[in-house]
Amino acid sequence: MVNLNVNLCGLELDNPLIPASGCFGYGKEFAQWYDINMLGSFSFKGTTLEPRFGNPTPRIAECAEGMLNAVGLQNPGVEHVIAHELPEMKQYFHKPVVANISGFSLEEYVRCCELLDQEEQVGILEVNISCPNVHGGGMAFGTSAQSAAQVTAAVKKVTKRPVFIKLSPNVTNIVEIAKACEDAGADGLSLINTLLGMRIDLNRRKPILANKMGGFSGPAIFPVAVRMVYQVYDAVKIPLMGMGGVQTARDVIEMMLAGATAVQIGAANLTNPCVCKEIIEQLPIEMEKLGISSLKDIIGGAH
């Protein structure tokens, strides 16, 4: 009998599987396909202080081994999430969730975190300083160690729940930024967000996305994600949530060997709504093949 349990900043998860923000909504649609309570947790749709319609269309572009998105943080705003989405979520998901938070100013990050920190069902605050497809926010904070530390410190002053900072791969030195967040008080780190990409329509001779550029996700970025998780694990002492191109149980194990305590699944949910269920069911089989009795024992095992 194998043990899939992991401990993430004091939260005991039945398994390390966490659908990533932006790829799982509030879980409602996926709950029609399977009992999502089998998940370790899930990170709900990125939330900003005010409602956002997002970027103009087209927002999605296909690529080999992945996709580009420039949705632009479309969401109903934090007050609506607290008044409607979280109470409704309690009906179909009975575990603590990860609240993903974005902002366009330091004050916005602080206020959103302050409000969601008070919500009973929120177990972890995931502060997204790495969204590549909105102008004037998101990634602007995540490409500088000083700015990343500033957001971390400000948010930590108004919260009691664990704070994970979501890091951008679109930087020259992710380790420097990770260490700055740790020094500023981050309880954990999520990495990686999408890579910045672009496609051009050959007939129109113009970018496919209305936003021109967007976040590149999917299996093509998996080796980059594994490398960055491995590097950051060596540099910090706080837990990591690893993500980026994960599609199989073997990918989950590889990400954990690199240093992740929990593993988020993003774009794969969009092509197969049952992918997380299938990975959870496959994990014990792969663990037995590889002689792994407990997932806790393999975190950082490749170092």
C-alpha cells in the first residue's frame, strides 16, 4: 500500500495534485465529470480587486505541444468571489482551496489578500506576480527581485494563512527572485507560470492573438519547469508547488524529485477534463513500479 499524502505548510493533502489557476475555474464544471474531492486541492481562477472582462479576442492560439493564451485575468472581482463563488464552492468541494490573487498595484494585492485571508475555505494564498498577458501588472512585479520582495512583505503584513508567491520563468535569474521572496517572508513558492510566446497568421501577416503575445503552456515547457524547480529547491528552504507542462503521473513524480511538494496541472485540464482524476488513479501504479512507498520521501530526491 503506497502513501500519496503530502504536507504543504501545515495543510495535509490526500495527494499532491492541484489543478492550476485559470485552468479549472471554480471547479464547478469539473465536478460534473468526477468527484473533485479526490484532489489534493485546487487553485481557483485568478482574482483581482475589481471585475475584469479580460483582453479582446482572439485570446487563444494553438502551437505544437502546447497553446498560447492571453485571457487577461477575466474574473468577477474579489467581492463577488467572496459573496457568491466561495459559498457555492462549499457545496461541491469540502477541502481548503488555494486562492490565486493578481493585482495592478501593491495596494490591490494587499487588499485582495486581506479579504481572502478571512475566508474559512481558503487554505493558501497564491500571489501571482507573473502573469505575462496583462499590461501594467502581474509580471511587472515578478521580473525584479526588489519588486517581488516588496509585494511579499506587504501581503504578509495583513495575512495569517500561508502565502505562496507565483514566479515567472520570463527572467534571467529565477533563483535570485525566489530567494528575495523567501527573505521577505514568503511561506512557499509556485513555479513556473507560462513562458511568453507569440504566433503569426501567415494569411493576414499579423499576430494571431489580439494581445499580440500570450502565455505559452503545455508539455513543451515541462523541461524548463523541472529545471527551474530544481534550481530553486537548491536555493531556498520553503516548500514549492511545481507546475508547467505536467500531464502524467510520471511527470508528477519527476517534478517532486526536482523539489516540488505539490504539483499543479494546468493546460492538460483543457484538453482532458478528467486528467487529474486519471493521474491520481495512476500514481500508485507508477509508485509501485518505481519502488516508491511514500511520496513525502521523494521530494527533492534528485538532488
